[in-house]
Amino acid sequence: MTADWARFYDDLADDYDAMTAGAAWSPNDGAAGLLAPLGLAPARILDLGAGTGQTARMLRDMHPGARLTLVEPSHGMLAVAGRKLPGARLVLDDAAGFLSRTDETWDLIAALGFLELVPDMYDVLRLAASRLAPGGPLV
């Protein structure tokens, strides 16, 4: 995500959840429906483009014992996420940059609702897949 997009979302951060409530933004419902039957028990979850933490909250509800890492380039959005998800690791960075600088792996990686904003979606997906633990899903 470019710096311009990050600033745009900084300005929306405090109102973003209200703007996307209900049917206005529902990819999390679809992701939960896909993940639930898999019977996963991830210990470590990475949420790329975490925004205000909507996806991370859904994943925490599904997997309450998992350690969450949220990566988001908008300071405002990440601040809202941090208030909702105490104890989560918050990383102010873009997805490609973070993934290229880490050697960590996760049992589940979420990349919902931001890929259309990155300069190279395929690079982000390739990097994310390389950071999955064996058998871990990328949603």
C-alpha cells in the first residue's frame, strides 16, 4: 500500500468500523465459513493489511489461544486495532516490506480487503505463502 493510501485510511480510521458494519463489508463472514470446517488450531496467526482489526477479531474469536500479529501501514487504523485487540502484536508496515524482512512463520495468514491497493499483489501473495508453516492456509 502506498503512503497516499495509508494517509487516506488514517483519516477514516475512527469511522471505518461504522462505515463497514453489516453487509457493507462481509469478506470476514466468507473467510470464517471457509475456515470453520477445516478444524484448524493455529498457534500463530498473521493478519496482513489488518486495518482496524476486523479480520483479526474474527480469527481470535475462532482461535482464542492463538498469538496474533497485525501488519498495517496506516497508523490510525492500527491504533484502532490495538484498542480492540489488547495483547496482539502490532506492526506498522506494508505487507510486502514486512514479509520480505522477516523469517518468521505463521500457522495461518489472512490477506483480506487490501490486495487491490498494493503495487504487486502477486509479490505479496508469494511472500505470504513463503511464511506459512507447513500445511497452513493463506486466506
